Amino acid sequence: MRVDAVQRMLVICCSLQDIRQFAADEWGVHKRTADTYVQRARQQLREDFAVDRADFIASRLGTLDKIVEESVRTGQHSNAIGALRLQMEVTASFPQKPR
């Protein structure tokens, strides 16, 4: 549970010092223990993203599909256009401007 909390902090770009302070305040642990949590959390992140490039892109394209759907549903058309544009860029479907 603590490693998962540290992993979430890493994902939102908390600094090592912030994580150490949080661990000390919330769990009463020392710097060395907090560093162990950070090490385990980073390993979990590596394992989570140790996927085939095609699988990774496919999952992200699926996420962008959901963003497009939600954006259109809520009338946020500029967000939908942005997500569609990003999908085209990722899949190299976006036409290149002549140089």
C-alpha cells in the first residue's frame, strides 16, 4: 500500500525530498525506508511499462479515443480536435507541411 502511494507521487512528479517528508509525516519512517519504497515504486513503474511498443501505442490511442468521445459529448470540440490531431501525429497519418 505504501509503495503504491509512493508510485502515485512519482507519477505526479513529486520530488524525492517531498516523498521522504510525506513518508516521515504519514508513516513515521526514516529516509532509508522511504528510499526503499521509492526504489520499489520505480521498479513497479518499469514493469508496468515494459510492454511492446505497438501495445503501448494501441492503449494510448484507445485513451485518446475516449477523450474524443467525452469531449464531443460535453461540447469541448477544441479538446476533441486536439486529441484527434495527436492520434494522427502518433500514427504518422498527419500530412507533413512542405518545406
